[in-house]
Amino acid sequence: KLIRIDDHIGIAIAGLTSDARVLSNFMRQQCMTSRLLYNRPLPLSRSVTAIADKAQVNTQEYGRRPYGVGFLIGGCDETGPHLYEFSPSGNCLEYYAMSIGARSQSAKTYLEKHFESFLDCDLDTLIKHGLHALRDTLQQDKELTILNTSIGIVGQNHPFEIVEGDRLSSYLAKMDPKEDPSSQPQASPMETDP
């Protein structure tokens, strides 16, 4: 689930879609206000701080519930590319690579193994890494298809773009084949004392 916020910001959501809509509309309003008042895009750090402050208030006031959604906020401003994780408590942390949602730990493991090579990668290779990490989160009998996958791309001189549908098939075709679990070496049995 990807949502475009502005030309330089997009989010990926995990959780309640209705809460994501409320918070994404708030972020859009912040971006439009910056363009109207200052005639420039909102710095990503300011957008993240505003959304974190809004969410944190709900954790300390009686009778209000925390938002039931987590985000990955990706964007590029004058300071370069950024990726933040937003949690319902109002915490926002910046990462080189991150995943959220169901079964995201296997994607985090993949990203942790490969993140040091990301600086030297071109766009197609970065997309390939992202798709491999996403594939690791799927159940064993599932595969990535144009029906269950979307890609968000943003960068210097490249406005936020969501790639899905038929345009996605060329990226899926470039993926390395999935390793067969039966081809991996089996662990030797443990020795036991008699």
C-alpha cells in the first residue's frame, strides 16, 4: 500500500487504512502549506516531526486511541534521500533500509545482510534488492506478481512515482530465482552423551 504525499515524499503503510488516510491527508496539508507560504517543498525532517507530534498527543490524552498504522516515509529533499519508520507511539527513526508489516523480520534480515552495497548500486539493482527482501516475507507457496506488488521510486530530480501493473513485470523478470530449501545443506545431528 503506497501513497504519494508530494513530489518528493511517499509512504508505505502497514495497519489500519482509515488511520493512514487521516495521517497522509495531514502530511499533504503540511506540504501544501509549505509550498504556499515559503514557495518550496517541505523538508522531510519537518514533515516527519509534524506527523510524530500529532501521533504522540494521542498517547497522552485520556479518551483518545493511538493511531493503528505504521509508515515507511521515503523522500528526497535538499539534504539528500531519507527513509524514516513511523510508529503509532509517535517514534520516528531514520534508516538506510527498513521493512514493516506482517512477516517483515525476514525482509529486515535480507536488508541487513546487503545494505552496505546499496551506495554503489544503480536504480535497477536497488529495486531488485527491494523485491528480493519483499519475496522473503511471502508464504512458501506464494510468488511476487504484478497483482500483489508495487514499487515506490523517488530521488534527486525524480519525483515520487508508484510503479505497478504491467510496468512492474520487467522488474519481476530480472529477479534471481528463489533458492530451493531442499538444496541447502542439512545440519549434522547433535551428539548425545550415553
